[in-house]
Amino acid sequence: MHGLGISRRIQQITGGTFVVKPGSLFPALHRMEEEGWITAFWGESENNRRAKYYRLSRAGLKQLEAETKRWGRITWAIAQALETS
Amino acid sequence: MFFTRRVDADLEQEVHSHLEILTEEKMRAGMPAAEARRAARIELGGIEQVKEQVREERMGNWLHSVLSDCRYGLCQLRKNPGTTAVMIFTLALAIGASTAIFSVVYGVLLRPLPYADANRIMAVFEVTSKGRPSRLADPNFDEFRDQNRSFGAIAKYDENVRSVSGGAQPARAMVAQVSPEFLGVFGVYPILGRNFSDGDGKQGAAPTAVVSYGYWRQNFRATVDLSQAHLKIDGAEYSVIGVLPDGFRFPADADLWLAADLHGEGHSRTSHNYNAVGRLRDGVTVQQANRDISAIARRIHDAASEQGDYLLKDAMVLPLQDAITREARLPLLVLLGAVGFLLLVACANVVNLLLAQASVRERELAIRSALGAGRGRLIRQFLTEAFLLSSVGGGLGVLGAFWGVAGLLALAPENLPRIESVSINIPVLVFALVLSSAVAAGLGAFTAVRATAGDLRKSLAEGGGGDARSQRSQRVGQGIVGAQIAITLVLGVGAGLLGRSLLKVLDVNPGFRVDKIVTMDVSLPWAEDPKAKARQAIFYANLMERLKQIPGVRRVGAASALPMAEGGLADGMFLVMTQNEIPTSLDDLGALMRPQERTGIADFCAATDGYFQALRIPLLRGRIFEESDDANSPHVAVISESLARERWPNQNPIGQTIEFGNMDGDLRLLTIVGIVGDTHEYSLDTPARPTVYVNLLQRPSPAVTVTMLSDADTQSVTAAARGILQGLDSEIPVRFQTFSQVYSASLRPRRFNVILIGFFGIVALLLATAGVFGAMAYAVNRRTREIGVRVALGASTGHVLRMVLGQGLRTICVGVATGIIGSLALTRTVESLLFGVTANDPLTFGGVTLFLVGAALVACYVPARRATKVDPLVALRHE
């Protein structure tokens, strides 16, 4: 998916909670590319414009798993804390 | 890492394409083109800003992470100030010592000579029948010069100390006699006045001299007008024709250069009067020059009328730098190797300390890893810390090296060539920088790889590291200590062998006494005709008489050179002949020199009888010189014991007459009247040379050293003697020393090596002992739980001790074994530096091994004892 598409998708899926402006999107994409979690390639968009597309790499997949697990733990912990207090 | 132009362009395209897509979307939604564009731009938030943000992110990221590594590293090091200080000190010591030694190696061996294209300057030698290089004889040099095809310029030179007056005051100066092309070989030309011309070097030409810059400033007050500048050397007037640029003083710190051959050239092909240098022609290689000169030499050998051992057999060409530094090369490289070993031992200590620290930080590393730091990032952390340590240690080390180099220069033997080019200069600093970086990289990488090996997250869960990991890191630690012990053993053996050699050399009986002797170097002008020589003899006789009157002086003597002093005696071939065979001229004598039963080889020395008494050289047979041996009676000589033994094995040499006039120009025969004990002329570790001593009062030599054996203190004797000499002739420059100074100067090269390698050995020993101690303490710490369990289960103190020590002993044994094998292999390289001990001397090996094992055992014992005091309850709770 290309950069614009990613931010659109995030906005769509989270029901408008997270709107990622280009000013945050691009730095984040470039950081992730540097860490090797996503790979980039140039391609043609829906309306035949050239755009930079990003794909998740294997390391990125692992990172995603790890982050997901971590997030899961944190939310469970918070939920527990709230419940018992 | 940094923002390259390509990435920038890429980003530019990406942002633009984003903008395009946005704009099109809006247009499809119905906005007019211009408005759509504007809205898209607003939504994007400004192209340049976006690009800038990405850029900052990238750069900031990198810089940020490096800085945070540094900050983190500093914090870490500050947490354990003691350990950090120890590590920095150890590194400073090792890097400083390496830098100091390297600066000497660089200055002496590596730095190019300070002349233009210095690698084209060659030294030319004759090769003797025994294959050793030697100086050149005049006619041989002439043929090399005329027939060679390899040299653009070739020149001969010789140097000695002469008395020079006409400058500020009469003084002794180093004077070189050179052929006219000499300065051309070096590419050096006078900054004032002119160079030698061909005419200056011919027999009978007006004597001319060129002076050094320093001499010109000191004695001629830097005058620009040289027409009034004159010098009196050996009674002849020389006009100064040129001044050389500052810094040129080849050979041997010369201050004056005279044109050679003013008294004509020698004809003998066996009097090796000169050294030679030449500058290769463009395109000619050293091998070609060698073949060229060698061919000429062999032609001379085959055609010469003089034959025998003193005639050249071959000739060789060697780059001048190699020729000058040849003898110093091995000792300096050995020193470099030794300091390299010290560096390894020091680094091993630091590595072990870092590893120990790393194992304590396991938890922290695990957490960082879980938070997303890749292994590369962690490795970078360790590298950063190692670089911090190494740069501080290296910086301190370089500062220390300044002081160290000064010490080295003070300690160094006087005959260390090119000592003036030793200093801490840019190449040396570059070396220090590279060394520090290499050390940092090595330490950091090693520590990082060891510390991040294995699954870090496991250690989080198990709270402190699994047993398998700790066992492996212990083994690594023990391995490092074992290596330290091995290297220290090699160093110790080296130091031991050299030290024993020094002791053996000191044990050698020099053949003379050394203490309580004041020496006085006197040089008179060179005299050829018999009347002048007679005057010199009277002068010496007077001088001896008056010196004997000085209160406290018991014996006074003189000789053309003292044993072990710089310079030494000339040697040559003498002939046994009878009265009616005396040749009438020196050239005729040359023709008679053929290897037969009638020749012999010996050193030639002119001495008085007081000399033998002052130095306590024993008289073995016959007599020494007496009052009756004066200018009108037959010339007499005494010979050394080894000469008597070699040349006249079953005869009595006393009464034999020999001809030795080729040495001092006096053709009268010498009658042997006595045999005296051997003396070590050159050094204690070369055998005594056969010597012929002639009577100084019959055959005076222009330069003598007067020896005074006295009970009074040196100062008063010196003052009195100086007064007496000036009373006799105020123009004669003089130099005073004590014989023990001269004697110990000859031992300096050996002492230098022993002191330095001994120092490295001791420091390595201390470091290795500390390493053993540290590793042992660490191992005990790791096994605290296990020890607690055992004690709780009933193990005795002794059992615990044995268990702990056993581990240490294994390491020590492996280390020692490796060290012994290494020493056996390596000591062969220093064999030529040894004296009186073999390279595999069992006493040295055994002694050093025992000492090292002892020190290591003591280092093990202390932590082991602490292990026995472990309280099981505390231990079991220990994590």
C-alpha cells in the first residue's frame, strides 16, 4: 500500500480516531524502513500515478507479533487494575 | 544513516506523488483544479516541512542514538569508578608504553633519512675473505668510482676527532675527510660560499674546509664574509669556503668537512681508510648496483699484486639507512614484540573486567532487547563504551609517552643510531590513534559478542542467567587468564635470558682494573717527520713526569686507545723479519705482505709502561718498557698473551723482531721484550684480541689517552692535570672522564635491553596476577550458591578449597604449558643477543615458571579462602 493509502486506511478502520497527518506519517514510514520492518518499491497507483508502495518484511512481521503481544499484556494489565480498584 | 542525495530525491518524488493523488481525489469529488490543489497542499502540510521532518527524524535518530549510547556508557562507567579507573589506567599504561617504544622504532628504523630521495643513497662496502663488510682502500675506491655504471655520484669519507683552533677557542671537533662529490651524494649544498671542486681534493691543493651551520654560528658568529674565516687543524691552515644548511652533520655529528687526499692518496689496496656512499642513477636498482660493484671488486681481487686476508674478495651495496641501522634492528624489534605482549596482557585484563561487568548487566541487556533493541544496537553500545575507555586511556597513555620517550632517550646507549630523529611526531601519534581504535574495536566487539550471545530473554525469566551460559563465560574468562599467563611467561623468560646474559658479561674478567682511574684524552697535531715526532715524545715524557707529581696520583700511563672506549685500536698485518730485510719505503713493505709463516695479525697500540701498571695488566714474561728504551735505542714492543699463544705456539716470542711500520709509518723493527695479559679491547662479550704494544716514547702517536691511578678525588686530579697540560701547551684541547664511566658506557646497550624487557615482564606479571585474582574471585562469586549447598551438605573447608583451587590450577597449568612451548619457539629470535646462556637455558625457564606459578597460586588462594568462609544460608539465597 502506498503512503496516502495507509493513512486513509488507518482513518477508516479506527473510525476516525486516528488521523495520521503526512507530517507524522512520512517520518514514521521512513523510520520503519530504516529498521527493516517494511520494504519500499515504486509502483503505479489506482489512477496510474507513480507512488511509493510499502510492504511488511519478515522482520516486520515478527515485530508486529511482538508489539501485538505486548499491547495485549498492557491492556489486560490495565483492565485488571481498573477492575479490582 | 546520513541523508544522501538519492534518498532526498526519492522522498521528494514520494511527497509529490502523494500530493498528486490527493489533488486528483479532490478533483474527482468535484472541486475545481486550482482549489483542489490548494486544499491538497493544506492537507499535506507543506512539502518542505514534511521533507524536513523526515530528514530530522533520520539524522536525529542516528545522532540521537549515538549520543544516548555515549551518555549511557558514561553513566555505566561512573557507576563503578574503581573498575573504570583500573581499566583506564591499564590501557593508558599499555598504550603509552607501546607508543613510546614505537616512537623509538620509527625514529631509528622506519623514518626516512632527512636527505632528498634518501632511499637512493647507498653505502658501499668491500667484502673480506671471511664474508664481512669492511671499509674501502684508496685505490679500490678509485676503481669503483671510475668504472661503475650505477652511481650518479660516489664519494669516500672518514671521520675522527681532531683538535681545531682558530675558531672561538681550541677545541676537539669531529672532522670528516671527504672526496669532492660527497655533498652531491646527499643532495646537500652550502647555503653560503661554495662546494668542494675537483681541484680541492688533489694532492698539494690549498687546504679548504666546509663547516656545519651550528659550528659557523658558534665560532664565526654567523659572518657572511668567509674570506677571513680560517681554521688551524693539525698545524695546517684551512680556509673556510662554505657553510652547510642547518641539520646536516653526516657522518657522526661532524662539524667540519675537509677535502681528502691533500697529502696524496694511499697506494695500498689493503689499508681500509675510507667509508663510501653513492647515489644511484635514475632507474638503477640496488641489485643492479650490487652486481656492478661486485664485478669490479672481483676484477681487482684477481689482478692485485697484494694478496692475503686483508685484500677484498668482493664488494656490496646496501641502502644507507639499512647500513646505519643494521645492528640496532634486532634489539629494537625484540623490544617492540615485548611491548606488544604487554599490550595483549593488559587488554586481556580489561576484557575480563568488561565481561564481568557485562554479566552483571545481563538483566538490563535483556530488558533493552525486549524493548526492541536489535543485537546490532547492543553491540554498538558495547563498542561505544570500549571507545570511551580507550580514548581516555589512549590520551593519558600518549601524555605518559612523552615522559617515557624522554626516559628512553636518557637510558639509551650512545651508539644507538639516528637517536636524534626519535620524538613523538605525527606518524607516532597516528600510530597511537590507530592502536587505541584497534584496542577499542577488539575489546568492544569481543565483549559485545560474548554478552549478547544466546537468548537474552531467557535470563529475564530465570532471573539471573542459566547455568549453561555462566559456565561458558567462565570458560572464556579462564581461557583469557590462561593466555595472559602464557604471554607473561614468554616475557619473563626473555627478560630472564637477557638478564642472565648481562650478569655473565659482568662476570667476565676484563683483564684490567676499572676503578679510581681518571682518563685524559689528548690530541696533538699529526706529525710525519722524525724531528716533529721526537718533539712529541719529549712532550709526552714531560707530561707524564709532571702528572706523577700530583698529590694522590700513584701511577700515570698513556695509550693510544683505552679498552672499550669509542674508537678503539687499528689492526693490521705485521711481518716477522730480521734486520737486513727492512724495506726502505712503505710501498715496498706493502709488496712483502703475503700470507706466509712470517706474517701475523694484531691490534697496534702505543703505550707507556705506566699504562700497564695503572690498569693492572699483568706482566707474564720478560719486561715492559724501561728508561733505557729511548729514541736512540732499538724499538721494543710487548705482545699480549693470546698473540704469543697463536703466533708463536711452541716458541719463545721474546727476542723476535717484527716489522709493523704500516701502522704508523716508522719502518724500524720492533724487538719483542715481554708478554702481558689479555685485555678485552672492544667489549666483554667479544674475545680478547691479539695486540702489539709499542713504546709511546719511541713511537709517539698523535692522540693518546692518559690514565692516572689516584686515591684523591676526581675533581682535584682533573683540575691539576688540566693546569699542567695548559702549562705545557695551551692550544691542546683535552677531555676528562673516569675510566669507570667509559667502561659502563660499553655495557649500556645490554643494560638498556634488560631494563626495558625486565620492566615489561614485571608489569605483565602484575597484570597477570591481577587477572588471575580477578578471574578467581569472579568464579567463586558465580559458584557461591553451589558452594553454599555443598557446605550445607557437609563439605569440609579443605574440600571447598581444593574444589575451587583445582579449577584455578587447571588454568594455570594450561597457561604455563602454552607459555613454555611459546618461549621455546620464540627465544630463538633473540639468540644473537645472548651471552653465556643458551636460548633454552633450563635454569631461566625453570626459575621464571616457578615464580609465575607461585604468584598465580597466591592470587588464587585469597578468593579461595573467602569461598570457604561462605555462610550456606546467605549463599543459598544468593542470586
